[in-house]
Amino acid sequence: MPKQQQPRPEPLDPPMVPFALAGMAAWAVTGLVLLLFRDRLAASGHENWLWICLAGFLWGFPGLAVMMRHDANRRRRRAAG
């Protein structure tokens, strides 16, 4: 007796812009918190952590642009299908 296959579930395709914004917010909040401890960071040789947070936040802008394009294509695909 052949085994009946269940239909495959549709792959998840959530909107991606909120994820990009959340990542940017996480870098910004972390940078602001570390800014409060700037003297301790400098004393322990970790002042570059602030620059890392700034870079993470700024790299979020190209990521946000890519995710906006992805979401626009996603809406177009769903409207066509």
C-alpha cells in the first residue's frame, strides 16, 4: 500500500525590515550603554567596543535597504501568485 505524502508546508517568508531595524536598535542601545562606561572601557583597553557598535549601527543602513528591497519583491510575488 503506497504511503500518501502530506502536502509540504509553505516556507516562512516574514517581512524582514523589522529584523533589520531591531538589529540597528540593538547596536545603538548597546553603544549608548557602553558610552556610560567609556572611562572603564578606556582603562581596560576596550575603547574600540564603542567603534564596533557604531560600525554595527551604520552597517545596518545597507542591510535595511536590502531588506526593504526584499520585502518589496515579497509583496510583488504574493500579489502575482
